Amino acid sequence: MDTLLISYDICSPDRLRRVAQLLEDHGRRVQQSVFACALPADQTDALLDDVLAAMECPPDHLFVLPLCQRCLEGIEQHGPEVRFPSETDCYIA
């Protein structure tokens, strides 16, 4: 299971909506343009392929940060807490 923190900066409103929908189907929104996803490796690769196909690079930008268990345990939040996804969460695949 891969746990990823994915952020993006998309210049076009249409591409922005497509990318956001893809990520909403596979993870949990942490902030406006930041998602946390917990997926099997094959689904991670497919999701990133789909997201990149919906983008235009440049000018769009995607940042993917893999998180290990130690990283997840060290997350500090202030304000409303957002629970990170786990392997027991169900998303459209």
C-alpha cells in the first residue's frame, strides 16, 4: 500500500476540475490543492498516469510525496483535523 501526499497547481479551470475529480475519487482532500491517497502500487501508477494525462506540463505542476509509516505518525495538524486515508478506506478505483 502506497500512502502519498499529492499537491498540484493547475492553470486551466477545466484541467483543474478534471485533476481534482480524479484525486477525489482516490483519496482525501487535506487542503485546497492537496490530497492524501492510500492505494495499492498498481492503482497508484494508474492514478498518476491519469492525472498526468489530464495536465499540461508546463505550465501545470504536480508534486507527489510518498509517506512512510514513520512520516504518517509524525504528522502535526492545527485547525480542523483531517484523517489520513488507510488501506481500509474505500474509494472508486
